[in-house]
Amino acid sequence: MGTRDASESEDCPFCQIAQSQTDTEILLSDDELLCFRDMKPGATHHYLVVTRTHIDNCKSLQWGDIPLVERMVEMGRTVLEKNKVSNLDDVRFGFHIPPFSSVPHLHLHALAPASTMGFKSQLHYGPQSHWFITVDKVLSQLKIRGKVN
């Protein structure tokens, strides 16, 4: 499955950010996750929550990663709140499905307000996107996999 060792990913830009090798402004971090602004925002507020350990993408997640995904959402929600996003019902949380991931390192998109995203952003992050999977759908798939195994 997916790589889980950042040392194998020296050329990964998100591993470089996690290892403080860039000047990217970290908005929030802990031992497992960090959050920063998306370089090409799809909404007024567009943040990425990434794992410090290299995980290739959302298809690499296993049933045991459900708490990790939940913590990623919580960090995204916290950063949105710190940035004065008051309507947390108008938010999109999700992942791009490979091969449509711009960076091959697990990263959660937290976008708000979702209702004001433009046409191009809707194609990339909206409900009709073929490339974007919501956190709820990822968690449902992981729970189903856990029951099957």
C-alpha cells in the first residue's frame, strides 16, 4: 500500500514543509499533522491539512486510519474557526482521488465558504467533481472495508 515513511519522500513538497525545509507559514501543527494555506485557493478560505508521515493518498488509507482522518478534519475545522469562518455548515472537506492529486502526499482540503466557490473551483472541489471525494465518503468506505476484512 502507501508509503508511511517521510524519509523515503525527500522530493515530496509536503514532506519538505513538514520537516521545516521551506518558508511555508504553518497555521497549526501537532506531532502528527500540520495545516497551511493552499497555494492556489479554490475558496476564500482554503487550507490543507497534511500528515507529517508520508502517506501517498486517500486510497492508501486503511480502516485503522479512521481516527487519523477525523483528527485531520478537526484540525481543518479549528483553522477555519481561527480564521473567523462562522458558518461551518458551508464548508467542503475532502481529498482528491489519484491520479488527480496535485501532490502525492495525503492532504485534506478545507474550503469555505463552499457556496461562493467559482465555476472552476466547483469542478475541482464541488459535489459534482469526479476528482474530489468528501471526508464522509472516505470514512464510509473505510468503515465498509473494516467490516469486510
